[in-house]
Amino acid sequence: MVEKGIRVFKDNEELRVGQKIGGNLLQALDNTQIYIPIFSKGFASSPWCLCEVAHMVNCTSKSDGKKEILPIFFDVEPDDVKLKTELYRNALSMHKNKYGPDEVKRWEVALVEVPTRVGWKLEGKGYGELIKLIVQELLHKLKGKDRPLPDYLVEMDDLVQIEKLLDANSNDHVRFLIIHGIGGIGKSTLASIIFNRFRSKFNSSSYLDDVPCQGLLDVQKKLLSDTLGSTSIIGILDTNDGIDRIRRGLSNKKVLVVVDNVDEKRQLENLAGRHDWFGFGSRIIITIRDKSTILDKDNQMPPSNYLAYPMKEMPMVQAIWLFSKHAFRSDTPPVDCYNFLERVVSSIGRLPLTLEVVGSLFANTVRSEWDETLEDLKQVPHKHVRNTLMISINKLEDIEMAIFLDIACFCIRENKTYADYMWRSSGYSPCSVIDVLLLMSLMKIDEFNRFWMHDEIRDLGRYIVKEENFEDAGERRWVQIDENTLDILSNNEQMAKKLKILDLTCCNELTKTPDFLEFGKLEKLILAGCEQLSTIDSSIGKLKLLNTLNIEGCACLEGLPEEIGSLEYLSEIIMPCFGKSFKLPETLGDLKSLTKFEIQFHPGIYRLPYSIGMLNLTRLVLSNCKNLYELPDSLGELELLVELDLKLSGISVLPDSIGRLRNLKHLLLFGCENLHELPDSIGELEALVELDLELLGISILPNSIGRLMNFLHLSFSKCKNLHELPDFIEEQESLVDLDLSYSGISDLPYSIGRLKDLKHLLLSECKNLHELPNSIGELKSLIKLDLKLSGVSILPDSIERLKNLKHLLLSECKNLNDLPNSIGKLESLVELDLSLSGISDLPNSIGRLRNLEHLLLFGCKNLNDIPNSIGELKSLVELNLKLSGISILPNSIGRLRNLKHLILFGCENLHELPDSVGKLQSLVELDLKLSRISVLPDSIGRLTNFTHLSFSGCDNLNELPDSIGKLESLVELDLKFSGISVLPYSIGRLKDLKHLLLSGCKNLHELSDSIGELESLVKLDLKLSEICVLPDSIRRLTSLTHLSISGCKNLYELPDSIGEMKLLVELDLKSSGISLLPDSIENLRRLKVLNVAYTKIHTIPYALGGVKTLEELDASFCRHLMDEIPWEMWNLTYLRVLDLEWSPISTLPGKISAFSSLQTLKIASHRLSPLPELPSSLKCLVIADAEFLLFPIYRT
């Protein structure tokens, strides 16, 4: 695992003698993402092992799916671990005297839980095979998440301080951490370490590396894709769209984002512009060289949630250690070298980049030359990083220097394979040179096989090229060109003759490319984003070595010139995705090196040239070309074609010649609504494994398809005109997936039972399908049968023979009233979904489904009870009875030891729970919202794994049992709009409770004094309750960030002790009975939102001026507010919203222009005086009901 880059904590039995269980060991388990307990015959004899596995189960149950257990059954069976045999039971009984029955019981529960997870058995495998399987699985689970780190790492003091500033466990507010320092000091490495260590504590995470080297829109899309999934970037056209999508998508998510190497303020403004773009607890780490880049116009840091951390040089001991790792490839230098190393480090300074590069230089220098090299280093002041790096670069041979400069100028983030072709065509042999550059730490190759170079080294390489000729840029091997320097191309023939790569990206004034007559060595031409480019000069035909043409984003380009056919080495054309009419010339067929051709979303493509059949294409993509209605008959000449993608195109007919594509494997016709039939020749596609006909207008299939014997995937989804399958279906013995969902199918042929390899049969929303043939039972490999929303009214008894079926989906089958008794023989079934079906009764045999994990009965109004045999479902994890007709739960439900989720939302006939519910030791979610529950069993206190408990809308529930205080893992208690009239004193024992929701509790008049013991409470919501007093103990809620008493008409004052709630961010008093704010409010130094709208408040205290973090103040409709606001004493630099609408305020501060963050100002009064100068940041101004207006009403 270590060799594959997986960070492993391995417990060591030998270190435990005399130690107490806990401490550092359990802390290590807390910080672990994946646990791998290895169960052997002697496992249960070790209390250490038992304690650890119990802690693993506890950690995973609280992690919201972020942690998992993957067990290995070494020389035991899962049943041994589940305590079904004597092996572990005997060992556990021997621990009871020493550790007590409660602790042993905790171990037993954990042991029963772990084997329910998917793991590995040694049985039938060699050690090597098992290790390979484990490592592959771990790499899959961790893929793309951890950042790659340098091979040699030294623990830094910075890490400890950064962890304190980050405070990743807190959910109080969004925090920005600015790591700043000079290039090469290790900012990005530190950010990567922090990212890897803490990302598991967040809902989502994203590392945006080397931001300046990428387009801002691309970086926005990466952020969204990492945190919200790849579909979240669909439809984003520009950075404004990106900002809006980030703000809407991430505002409720706790995310960890690293924005690396920021060098312009606009980068931050487009990626992480404001704290309210992200959910509470989010952490945004920004690495930056110059802190002034993000200062405001007054050279001040942004608000208090922006924390700056300056990077410092490494301490001498750590610097020598890092240097040794690169110079000697060892943690410890030779004893006789220590003094020499100290002199070297003193000469070059203690920047990690310099230590790495110079250390690697010494590793490649014979020892007899060390003193001479040290003398060279002494000539350079150690602060001059570039001069120090030059000593290493000057050691390069000529060919090594040439390739180093090529990488610095052309190949950053380029695939190593493509660059290799370029060097070989120039007569270089790059392999050994790249090895040298890697050993000298002058470059790296990332996990995507792309070149990476530290920007300090990259810039130095480009500076070396500039030194070749400062006066004449055209004499250099590399020059950066934009629309302002295009004349260099036309005025410098010598440069043109040497040029290999010409990148004119985003030259927005370019309408025609230059004459390429003199560019004989050009290999890559990049015109991406040249929005005004309409013509490519015909001289492009002279670029005999050109292999890449990038015209992506050239919306005005009218086509490719005829002369392009002369480019025999052109292997890649990156086409635009939008634009006007675009002409492809007949000479396109002469491009013998072109193996893939993609045009997507282009409305200007009306036809393909006939010559396309002359190409050596393996992949042709024409998806979403809406105006492309037909393909040339020459398509059949593409003998090498493997994939033809016509998804969502305008194609209305396929040529008969398509049958000659003997190597075609994937034919994708999804959404081709104009295509109503397939040619008979399609039966000649003998290599075809995938045919996607989803959303086609097709009504009949040619019988010739029966000759296609290699089908794996066949989709007729949404083919509304297709009513029956042809007989040939029985011959598709290789078929794995058959998708008929949303089609017009009314009958399945009996021959379907011959599909012995079929694993997935999808028939959802087949409204015309009322029954299945009895032969369905012959589908021995079937894993998933999806009949959702179909017209099926009965299942055949033969279904019992589907021994491999894991998922049976029958939701919204309104005609299905019962299940056959044979259902109990589906021994592999994991999921049975009957939600919103017509089911009125479950067969008693359901208890035999020993592997069933999910039983979904949501919305089954006809289902009044469930059989007692439900208690036999030992693997059941989720039982969803939401909005069903259930009136009673059987006592046997207490035997569901693995049940985690019991959903009883909206069960209006359910008035009580059985006492046995307290035996559900694995239960983490009990949802009783809107049920008619009137009393809770005292046994509920035994459900110690609960994290979320909701009784919202349970208006018959008047009190909670005192045992509620035993729910030590409870994080959220939701009693909104319930009938609760009193909270038990024991509630104070809920030490992990973060959210207490009591809004709309009309019977609740006071809170228990023990409320002050809730040390983790973050949110207390009392909106619209009848609370008339807050206990003084509220002062002890030191973690509280959100307090809402909006609409509490009977609450007239706040306790003065409210000022002790130092972390309070939002105080909502809207429409409450409050008429006075206590002076102690000035102590709320993190308060951002204060809402006193619609209250009888008379004054806003002077003390509020001390709350400098305030961002929103809403005092609208405060009819009794006196005109004595001490504006001039306030320094509200961060105030964004000031709402005084319909409050009797006649004056505004003369210096309101100093409120530099103010964006929204709402004022209204019949006594309003003329307005002073307003701040330039203002975006919305509302003035209403004034006798005279100096400004019009303006709303945005």
C-alpha cells in the first residue's frame, strides 16, 4: 500500500505492554478514512483488537458515509465474527470479569456489525492475489482525492500552526486562510498536506492547482465538478455563469477548497469571492506570493474570517534533513558530512525549492568537486533564489538544456508522450535526458503523465530564452504573442523559420491568420478562443510538419481551407462547438494521419464531405449537430471505425453502406428523433457490442439485427413507438444489459428466458406491460429487474428461480396488490422497492430474505401492517414506511440488529412504537415527522448510536421521556411544530447535540435550565414558539452561532448574559416581543447578522458600534424606533445590508460613504432629510413614502 502512495497507519501489538487502551491509538483511528480489520481465529482473545474494532464501528456510524470498514476474513468465516459459532463467543465470555459486561456487550455489537460490510476472504486465494485485490480496491476508493506529495517530506512547524487556524472540526462560519510567502518556500506543498489530511472532514473538496496557468472558466468548472459532480458544469458559458453556479451550489455545503498560486485579485473574485458562497464550516485555503494582491483599496485584509499565515524559512536542522534526503537519498547524512552540509545550507538559504534542487545537484556531482561547487554557491547571496538555481541549470549538457528549455516554454501540463514525438522528430533521444532532469528536481511528471515544473524554475527557463536576444524577440526559440505583438510574425522571417509551436489563444482582434509560407517547421498551431477569426490563410497547406490544429472557440470561422488536405502529419483537429455555417472541404479525406474527428454542438455543420470515407478514423463523433440530417455513402469505407457517436443529432437516415463497418463496436443513436428506421445492412456489423437507440422515433427493428451475436448492451429506452421485441432477441446470448424503460413494449417474448448472461432488465414506465412471461425465471444471471411505474399487476411464481437477483424495483406499480409467496426464495435479494405501489399485504415468506438490506414501502397506503417474520431480516439496514397506512409495528422489529434507518414520516395511523424498538442498537435515524405518535417508549434511551432524531409536526407528542438524555451521539433534535410542552431536565446530558429545533412549538413556554449544559450546541431555533423567558444558563452555550427567536411574541427581553455567547454569528429577533437590546451585545465580536424587524425596539444601543464584524442590520418596520442612532460613532466597514424601510429615521450618517462594503440600503420616512454622499459599492437603493425625493426609487 505504501508503495502505491497510500498513507497507512499500522497498529503494533508489541507497543502495548502496560499501556491503557485509548490515547494516541484511538486518535489515530479517529483520523483514518478506511479501516481494515483482519479477523483471525485468535482475534477475539485480544481486548485491544476488540476495543479497536468497536471504535471503528463508532467512527464510521458518525461519519455520514465518509469513513468505511473493509474487513478481511483471514482464517475464519463471517458467521464466526457474527457470533453465530462458538469460536468468538467463548473468547468474549472470558473478558467479562476483567472488562465488565457493558464493555463486552459493546464489542459484541461491533463484531456483529462488521461482517455486514463487503470485504475479502482468503479462501481460494493466494496471499499475492488477495493483496492485489485489496490495493486495487483502496486505490479505486481514494482515486483522484489525495494530492500527490513530494517523495521526500520533512515535518514542518507550520503544519501545527495551520491546523489551529484551520479548526476543521468547527462548523461556526466560513474561514479563508491566506498562506503567503516567496516562491519556492513550500506554500503549495503545505496546502497539499493540509488538503490530504483534512478533506475527509468536509462534504466535498477541491484542489485548484496553479490557477494562473489555466482559464478561469476551466478552473470554475473543475471546482464545480469536484464538489457537485460532472453534471453541474453543463450549460456554463462564461465566468459569470460559473460564479452563479458556485454560489447556488455550494452555499449549503461544508467544503474544503484550495486555490493555489493566486497572482491576481480577479482570480479569487471568480473562484471564492465571498464567504456566503459556501456553507458553514467551509475552509478556503489560498496560496499567494504577495499578500497585497488581495488587500482592499485601503490596503487592509478582508473581514475577520480572512486569516493570513506568513511562511518562514525552515529551521536549520530541518533544512539539513531535507537537503540530505535529496543529496544522499537518505534521512540521515554521513556523520563526517554534517559540518559541510551546514555550510552549504547557510550559503543557499533554507527555501525548500532551493534545498531540493541544489541537493539533487550534489547527488549528481562527484565528491571531489563538492568544495568547488560550494565556492560557486557562496558567490550568490542566498536570497537570490534564481541565481542559486542557475548553478544547477548551468551543469546541464547542451541537449539537456535544450529539452529543459522546451519544457519550460512549451510543455507545461502537456502529455509526455506527445512531447516525446516532437523531440524524436527533431533528432533528440529524450528518455535519458528526462531522467536527468527528474533526478535534478528541475521538473516532475504528474499522475496524468504530464510535465510539471515549479513556476520559479519555469520562469527562470523562459528568462534564459529571453536572454538569447533581448533586442529582437524574433531571434528567440520562444516568444509570447498576443494581438499587440502579432507584427513579430510578419516582420521576422528568421523566427518564423525556427518556430515549432505557435499559440495565439484568445487573440480577439485576429480576423485572419498570418501568411504561413515561412513557418516550415511549425508542428502545433493553436487558435483557440480567437472569437473574430473568420479565415485561415491558404498558406496553411505549406505546414508539412503540422500535427495539431486547435480552432476551439472560433465562432466566426467559416470553414477549413482546401489546402488543409496537404497536411499529411495532421493527427488532431480540435473543432469549435458553436458558430455560423461551417464548411468542411473535400480535401479533408487526404489527412491520412487523422484517426479521430469530433464535432459537437455545432449548428453550422450541414454536411460531411464525401471524401471522409478515405480517412483512417477509429472514432467519429457528431453529437448534437442538429442540422446534420444525413451521412455520405462513403461512410462505409471507414474500415477502422470503432465508435460512431450521433447522439442528439439531426440524422434522419443511415446509409446502407454502414453495414461495411466491420470493426464498429459502438453505435450511439440516442435522441435521434428524426430517425424512424434502421437499414437492413445493420445486421452486418458483426463486431457491434453496444447499440443505443434511446429516445428514437423508431417503431420496428430489422430482423437482420438477429445476426449480431456480440451484443452486450442494447437500449430501446423511450422508444414509444416500439410495442414488441423481434424474435431475434433470443439469439443474443452475450447480452448483459437490455433497457426497454419508457418504451411502448406491451409484451415480452417467451424466448427472453434464453438470455443466460442477462444481468440487467430495465422495464420502468412500460405502461403497456401488464405481466411477465413465466420464462423470466430462466434468467439465471439476472441481478436487477426494474419494473418501476409499469403496468404489471402480477409476478409469476417462476421468479423464485432468480437466485442471483439483488434488486427488484416495483415502485409505483399501482396494479400490483400482492407478491407471490415464492418471493422468499430470492436468497440474494438486497433491495426490494415497493414504494407507492398497490401492495396491501406482504407474504410471511419475506422473512426468509436473509440478505435484504433495503425494504422500501414508502406511500403504500393500502398496507396496514407487516408480518411478524420481518424480524428475521438480519441484514436489513433500511425500512422505509413513509406515508404508508401502517398502524402498528410488530414486536419482532426489535430483532433487526443491523437496522440503521427507520422511516415513519407521515404515518397517520401509527400512534405508538413497540418497546422493542430500544433493541435496535445500530439505529442512527428514526424519522417520525408528521406521524400521530403520542408517546415514546422509555427504551428509546438505549439507542445510543442516534445522530438525528425528528419529531417535527408530531402534534400529539407532548413530552419526551427522561431517557432521551442517554442518546450520547445525538447531533440534531428536531421538534418543530410538535405538541411538546416541556423539555426534560436530562436534555442537558446531550453533549454532542449541535442543532435543537423548536420552532412552532405552541405549547412550549420555557426551557429547562439544563439547556446551558449543551456545550456543542451551534443552532437554537425557537421561532414562533410561546417561549416567554430565556434561562440565564444560556450564557454557557459558548459554541452557539445561530439563535432565532423570531415571532416569539411573549418574549420581551434578552438576558444580559447573552453577551457571553462569543461565537454568535446570527441573532434573529424579528417580530418578537423584544423592545430593548442589552448593552452586552457589544461583546458579540463575531456577530454578522442582526434582525430586529417588526419589533417594538426603541433604540439601537451605542454598544452595537463595537460589533465591527456586522454585515447585515435589519430594523425595518420598527415603528417605535427613536431617531437617535449613533451613526458617527460606528465603524461598520463590513456592513453590506442596512434595512430601515418603514422605520421613522430622518437622518443617515454624513460619513455613510465610508461604509465601503454597503450594497443594499433601504430607507423610508415622511421626515427624511436630504441624503448624504453614498458609497460607491451600493447596488440597491430603496426610498419610499418620502415627501420629497432627491433620488428615484431604484431596485435591482
